[in-house]
Amino acid sequence: MESLVFCSAPFAHVPLLDRLAPVADAGFSALSLMPADVWTLEEQGMPASEIRARIIDAGLAVAEMDCTACWTQRQRTTSGNDDLSRLLRTLTAERVVATAARMEARSVAAIDLSSSPPALDEAAQGFAALCDMAAEHGLRAHIEFLPSSAIRSLTEAWAIVDAAGRPNGGVTIDALHFFRSGSTLDQLAAVPAERIHTVQLSDAPRELSDDLWTELMTKRLLPGEGALDIGGLIRTLDSIGSTAPMGIEVFNTRYADRPLGEVARDFASTGRAVIAQARGQA
């Protein structure tokens, strides 16, 4: 059975402990966590060791901590006072890496939602520092690029990773971000396989949305439901020897009121079918 990661971010409204059984019963082998999943339980008095034990007892592993959004100097000094800006400043590299270590996660994701692209030297310095913190705990670190963020494409993310020069540094390949950013399969094939640390699958219509952020956060489709070349993406990853874990990450408001068990089963069955079809196993 294809090993799959359940990407938790679209289901942050479901308490972590309530996520475990439905996700495991659907056949996922691991799940991503958000820092707040852990912090909320710790604030309620549950020690990290017990949180880890509950995850393990469910038959799951922690794939990644999603995410740090405050890992460069300019992110730390941003003056925004809206709810999102205040939240992002709490997601410091130090705090998120420490949380990932307590959960024995595999890796830590990094994003940059600043209003303009970072200078390469500053971003590389910040990412190198993140990688060094992660390495102290045996963790990997990976940049997730978003077309509506400061780091918009695979080319931009890889330039930072390459300049940082840390062996545990890499990139996230989110299928929707990848195709909507204009990144190409040839560019993906040029990235060393060991530097692709995680893959997130979802789909979308062929037509480009007028509002990418809304599409990313509320209108994603299951792999195979849209027109993106998910099969080509999987085959390209296979061709370069990538062994990065594959997850299903679908933000869509149609799942808001459905039982998580039903949603997780749909995610798992659809994801496995698309992967098998891409590999000629269907």
C-alpha cells in the first residue's frame, strides 16, 4: 500500500487528538502537524511525551511541522498589526523547531508571506540558520513556495536553498503552488532528488483563478479532479529518484461540514489511485 501523509492544515478546526483515529483508519501512515496543535494541548497540561504517545498509539508518525513563518530578519521586524501578522511573528524558527523536536517530526516547513520578495543573501542566511537549528535535532528544513507569497516559484525557492548550502535544506513541492507559479517539470528535474523533502498533492481547473489566494485556501480539488499534470509531476519525481513522502493537502470549503473520517477516506483512495495511474499500476 502506498504510504501517504495526511496534511493537517486544512483541518486545523479539528482538535489534534480527534484527528488521529479517522486519519489512521483511512490508511494514512503519517500526518503533518501545525505548531498550534501541540501548543494548545501543552497549554491544557498535556506533556509532549503524552501527545507523542497518542500519535504513535494511533499508528501514525509526524511527517512535518507546518510551519515557521518567521525565519528571516525582516520577518521578525515587520510592523504589521493585523491578526495574520501577529500570528506569523509567533511562528519563529526557534520555537517551531523546538516543537518539531518534541514531536519527533521528520522535518520543518518554512514559508514567507512578506509583501515583497526577500533579498537572496538575507533569505539564504535565515534559511541556513533554520537548517542549523533543525540539524541539531536531526530534522530537515524545506521552503514551501507559493505564487501569492514572497517566494513565488521553485526557481526562487531553490536559489535560496542552494545559496544557504546546508545538506538538510530542501524544498516542498506543493502541486497547486508548483503549477500555478509557472514552475516547470524540467526545472523540477534539475533539483537534486535528496533536496525535495516533501510533496503535497491537490488539483485545480486549467483556467487560472483571478484570486490565487482564495483558490489556494478554499477551492482546491482532489488529485485527478482537475486539469493539472499531477501524473507528470509524479513521474518526474520518480525519474530523478525522489523518495520524498507524498501527502494530500486539499483546502476546500466543501469539506467543512463533512465528517473527517469520510474526507480522509476520500483523500486516501483518490491519492493512491492517482499515484498508481501515474506509475502505470492502475
